[in-house]
Amino acid sequence: MSITYLEAIREAQAKVLRDDERVFIYGQDVGGTFGGAFKATKGLAQEFPGRVLNTPISEDAMIGTAIGAAMHGMRPIVEMQFADFSSTALNQVLNNAGTQYWRTNVPVPITVRLPSGGTKGSGPFHSQSMESIYAHYPGLIVMTPATVEDAYMMLIDAVAIDDPVIYCEHKYLYYHLKAEKLPSESLPVGKARIAREGRDLTIVAYSAMVQEALAAANELAGEGFEIEVVDLRTVKPLDTDTVLGSVARTARFLCVGESFPWGGVTAEVIARVTSEGFHLLDAAPVRINAKDTPIPYHPNLWSAHRPTAQNILAKARKLLRE
């Protein structure tokens, strides 16, 4: 029996609620029988009465309440209906949660779940990837799970961390990704994973782009190329050592992200590789991002807006020839 990426998130929440009385879930429509916009909390309000709570439609108030509860010993999980909506709570997350420990020596162990990334027909207000914004600010941990196993274990790890955690779960993976079973252990938070070993080119990716990178790598294997795929897992902290170790083996480097290109995660990764590992490169590094436009509604336009395995293949083939 297989388990989906979405079910792994639900099971992780059930586990932390069961194991720690300080944990509660806070969000719009998460209580009762509805289970949130994507059913990530379905059934949890019945199993844990009084601990899966509906909120007003005010992201600012949701995060503010969670910060106050965390400062008094609780460990809230806040569900945003869509990552895009979290922008109305940026002050609470960045200026209050992110700085509180540095100002008062009081930790703020909140986990903010952001249903991130695009799906067909979601449009510009329900498809954005916000991880670059949150990673820019100190005091926060930003997770981007790309597998069912990480969706489960990293959420459990997030709740146990004393720092605020931004947990960017990808909506496209909810039902498109399955695993045979849930894991009992994982890599440490902040450690990248070699998702596929190779010798000819390193592709660094995170979140849903890991799956696109793996698809491209499998295609290139049929052409005689062995592509190494690195899954960042967290974009903050960023595991530069694993990335540089891979580039040292392959000497060519391609970085892929679904977010907008200007000042994003891919730019940071390439900056680190060129500043710390320029001598390792046999060709200039390349990056692929979504187009620098609002995200379109139309399914065909959306498919052309985000990076795909075909985009990665085209860039990789060109890089392999250099």
C-alpha cells in the first residue's frame, strides 16, 4: 500500500499531536470535518479535539497568535491556505518571529506550512514559491521537501526545532508523488541529499524541481551521460559543502528552481559555487527558473512558465557540449 506526499504531511501532523501535548494546529478551515483547503488536516480535529483550531481570515492574526503561544511554551503548526497569502503576515514572520530570540532570548518554535508552487489553472495568486523571500531574512529555517519521505520526517523535525520554520510543501506533489512506506529516520536538517549519482554534470534542485531534474537525468542516461542530482532539502540553511563536493566530481553545474529568477535560491547557489569553487568548473554555471512574469492561469501557458524536464534537458545538453 502506497502513501502520497499529502498523506505523509497529514500523518506527520498526527504523530506530533500524539507525541507532544504542546502541539496544536491553527488555520483556516482546518478544524471540523473540512480538513483545510487541501485536506491536509482531515480527521485530525476529531482525533485531537480542541487542538486543531479554525482561525479568522487574517494571516497576520494567525501568525501573531502562534508567536504568542510559542513564547509561552506551545509548538503551533500554522497552515496557510496558499503560500501566496502569507505575504500579508510578513511583518509577523520576519520582524517578530525571526528576531524574537535575538532580542529577548525567548525562542519562537512555530512551524508555518506554505502550500507552494504552481498547478494548472491556479493563476498568479495561488501558485507562487515564496522560499527565496523567507530565506533572505535571518532567524528562520526554510524547508523544501521533495519526496514523500522528507515531507513526513522534515515536518516532524520542524516542530521539534526551537527556531521558526517555514515549511514549503509543494501542491503539485500532493497526489503526484507516492512512496511505499513512511521512514523512521532521515538526514539532519540542513543536509542536502544526493538523489542520483553521476559524473558528467551536477543538477542542483529543490522541491518539485527535483522530480523534473531526475526525469531529465534518466533521459540523458539513455544518451550515455551520467547526471548527478542534488536535492537541497532546505534552502536555509544551505548545504554548500555537498553542492561543492558534487561539482568537484562533475565540473559542470546547472541549478533549477520554480521561483522567479531575480535574487532567488538559484542565484544564491550559483554565487556560492562561483565564489568558493570557481576552480572546480570546466564551464560557466547555468540556472533555470520560472519566467519573470506573473504566473498565468491557462494550463498551456502555466506549463510554459515553469521549468520542466524538457527545459532542463535542453540546457543540460548544451552545457555538456561546452
